[in-house]
Amino acid sequence: MRVFKFGGASVKDAESVKNVGEIIREYSQDDLIVVVSAMGKTTNALEQIMQLYAKQDKSALENQIFDLKNFHFTIINELFEKQNLPVFDKVNNLFQTLSNYCSTNFVGDYDFHYDQIISLGEILSTTIIAEYLKSQSFNATWLDARKTVRTDNRWREGRVNWEVTEVLIQTAVEKAIKNETNIIITQGFLGHTPKGETTTLGREGSDFTASIFAYCLDANDVTIWKDVPGMLNADPKYFDNTELLEKISFREAIELAYFGASVIHPKTIQPLKRKRIPLHIKSFIHPSEQGSVIQESIEYDDHIPSFIFKLDQVLVSLTPKDFSFIVEENLEHIFAYLNQQKIRINLMQNSAVSFSFIVDQSRINLEALVAYFQDDYAVKYNQGLELVTIRHYDEPTINRVTVGKKIILEQRSRQTARLVIG
Ligand code: ASP
Ligand code: MG
């Protein structure tokens, strides 16, 4: 059993769906679980629909749904020659479900409705792709992840119940294989509560779904098909001459994801590491190229330094007004506030009389923070900074990112250098 994951960019139009079909054909002698995200930018479009539904802006809602329906129909018109195939009714019915849902009055929990609406993106994409593969004479079947991935009832970030999920996935997949299918198409990002209501696993959560299926089925490997050649040592947006990390360890991948490398969803690695299931990252544009593999051995980790950039950072410093030392009591007070405000610290440092931390500008309300702390602390902040993390650094790599810039704060451990640059 192998698990494949195709993200939104790999199924953004009819041409891309055909390309996915060609990739699957290369591997169709194996049993395959194919996890698919919503097509193109569908999830963002559904988020807007959700907002309009909450605002009860009926006419804007209608327009948005109309556009999204057009987008999907353009794809199926190009994929299927005959208009009387069941896929047209299926897609039409899903849009009818969406319209009906949005025509009700908005009451209750926003996040609950969010999951019910947003999940349609993956239902649409997998319905279309399963039908397309069948039309190309694959032994393909559609599997409902809303009946196999069991979560708790935390909307928008359901937490997986592994024991129940394992049984549900194994039973469903065994049944499908007994029915002579070897290609199982299912939705990334979706789950269900014990009561059967739909949940989602957090934005970009489809990678994690691939890892859940692989874990529960003891798969041989997972392949995430992307629009990049594999795992690169930096984001090409910020860096010329990026290099491919051909082989790195699970441990290294977890570190990179933690510091903000965005190639794979951070939750993806842990379950694979536990069962030592290798994770391939390959290009859907050049599918025969090797790509990267994330696996157990740490042998290759330090061959190429990796760079992770975080922009729009704020450095906040708190100094007790009475100039007392920063001790556990202050830290407890500060952390309680940050935790309660769901502010995630990217880096922190303390001296005798001050505590400083770096956070994403978008995650912090500075006015509220100042108001909260100003009685006890002098609060200073510095905006518009950049945080660079370098794994397996040396002096030349540090110079490469700091030349001509001012280093405001710096931390180094044996493998990792972290620099705040102004
Ligand atoms: N479609 C969802 C999103 O865009 C899940 C995913 O793509 O991984 O967040
Ligand atoms: Mg997506």
C-alpha cells in the first residue's frame, strides 16, 4: 500500500487533473490511497462564502457560489465528453447542497458552520477526480474521509482519535480492496465527530490526512506531489540558488517545520516517524525526477545548510518598572497572558532585568499588550523585523543573509543559528 497526496495546485484545472491521472497510471500496479485537496483556491473561496453566509449578504453569496460553480463546471466540461454522465449531476447536487445550506438563517456557532461549508471543496474535488479516473478505466473508488477519520468536536482543528480512526480506515480500505479496487480516492483535511458531524483538521491539513492513512494502514511510503522539485533548503521566494535536500531525517524535517519551513504541514511527520514510513516529496510537473525523501537516517542532515525566513516580526521587550530581576514569577505572569491571547513566540531571550520575545506582527495586538503590562513594566517594541533561522550554519552562511544589515538579536546552538535582522 502506498499513499499519495495531491494539493490544490496539482488539481487546479482540467489539464492538471489529467496530469494527476498520468502520474497515477505509472503506479497503478500498486494499491494506492490518493488523498486530494480542494481544487485551486476553492478553500479560500469557500471561506469567503462562509463569511457572507454569517453576514447574511444574500446577493454577494449568490454571486460567489455562482463563480465557484462555474469554476468546477469549466473543469468537468473539459474532462468529460458526454454531458449525461453522473458526474454532472453529482457536482450539481453538491452546489445545490451549498446553496440550500447558505439560504438558511445564520444561527449558532460560526466554526461549526465553517466546517460544514468548507469541507465541500474536498468533496467536490474527490468526486470529480474519482469519476475521471473511472472514465479512464482505473479500478478507482471514492472513500468518504468524513466516515473514516474520527476527531473530537473541536471545529476547524479537530484532534484525531487514533484508535477509532485506525479501525475505521482499515475496515473501509479492506472492503474496497475486496471489491477489486486498487485506487482509493479520499479527501484531505476532513474528519468527523463521534456524532458524525463534519470537522476539518486546520488549513493545509491534507498532508496530515495522508500521514493518518499511511500510519493506520502501515503503508510502504507516502508521496506528496508538489509544484516544487522537493524539499528545498530555502524558499525560492527569498533566495536565489536554492538546493534540493535529497535525503533528510524525520528529526530534521520536524525541526525545519517547527522553525517555519512551509513545504509540509508540521503535524505530518510525527506519525510517519513513529512507524518509520518514508515520505517522498516530488514534483507533479517533473514526476520522474527523484525529489526528496524524509526518512530515519540522520546521515545526510548536515550536508546542506537550510534557511528559513519569517518576515513582519515584532520584538517586544518588557522591563519591570522597579528594575527587579526577571524571575519565574514575572515569566509566569507574562506567559499566562501570551497563552491566553494565543500569541505564539518565535524566539525569546532574557537579561537580568528584561524579557524579550519575537512574534509575527499579524498575531499580536500591540495596543492591548501595552495596556495590559504598562503598570508593571516598561514596554518597548520594534516592528518590521526579519527572523532568519539557519540549520547547519557556518560563518559564510551567516554572512550571506546578514551582509549590509543590522543584527538586532542573535542566538546560536550547535546546529541552529537564529538572527533577528532590522
Ligand atoms: N483545502 C485545504 C486548505 O486549502 C486543505 C489543504 O489544502 O491541505 O487549507
Ligand atoms: Mg488547499
